[in-house]
Amino acid sequence: MLDTLRRRIAGCLLPAAAVAACALLFAARAMAADLFYDATLSLPIGDDARFFLNLTNRHYAPPQPVAVDVVGRCAHPADDFPVIMLLAEASGWRPADILRLRLEGRTWSAIFVRTRVSHDILFAGLDRDPGPPYGKAWGHWKNHRGPKKKLAFDDDQIVALAKLQTVSAYYRVSPYRVT
């Protein structure tokens, strides 16, 4: 009888411990996500930009202290953060090092060259003209790509394309669906 009671108690404790462990894990994740969200609250940006920053952070999933530091130091976080994270993932560079290049005044095209990331990454999934506001950049890329060609896009084009690629990858849909 004592053994039966011990087995019943043990049978109840194991699921209870598992539930408690899951609750702690989810609470820790929620607090980590809140660190980034809280950091965006102090930024002078609108709700749409804040939503996009959080989407970018969730997609690339950098360590929270890194994300908070980078987004807090960006001159234009809603535009810079998605490009920094795209480049960090593609190049293996630390986001802080890419941000440093940007804060030094370099263009995004120059940073692509410095990190040895092809502009092709901006056009992943695009096999035809996506239309405005991406069409001009797409046409230039299509007609001037290749190992000996040097591509240069203006910062606005790179930001728009990086955002397009981020949303497309996050939702796992074609860039055409996003446009």
C-alpha cells in the first residue's frame, strides 16, 4: 500500500514538475522578448515601425542584449536594423560591427562590398520585375550582375529590398506576395 501511494505521488509530481518547467521557460522567453520591445518603446517611431522591428528581431533572433544594443544605437532603427540583421546573417559578421561601419558614414552598398555579401541576396525569389518601389533596382541588378560587374544601389533601395526579404522569409511567402 505504501508503494502504491509513493507511485501515485511520483506520478503526480513528474507532470507537475514538467508544467512548472514549461511555465518558467515561457516566462523567460517572454521576458527576453519584452527586453527588445521595451527598448523600442523609447524610440521616436510609430507603431508600424515598432511592429516591423519586432518582426525583424523575431526572424533573425539575435541574442537579446545584442538586439537591444544595436537597435538603440541605430541612427534610423526602422531602416537600419533590418539591413544590419540581413547582412549579419549572410556574412557572419557581428551586428555591432556592421552598425559601426554604418555609423562611420558608409553607404549600404559599400558595406555589402566590405562584408563580401552579394547584392543578389536582396533579389532572392525575384525572377521578374516586382514593380514599384523595387522595379528600378531589380532592372539594374538584372542587367548589371555578374562577377566583373560592380553594383551600387542607393540606401533607400537597399532598405526597401532588405525589408521585403525579411518579411518574405519571416512569413515564408514569395516576395511577390509581400509586394
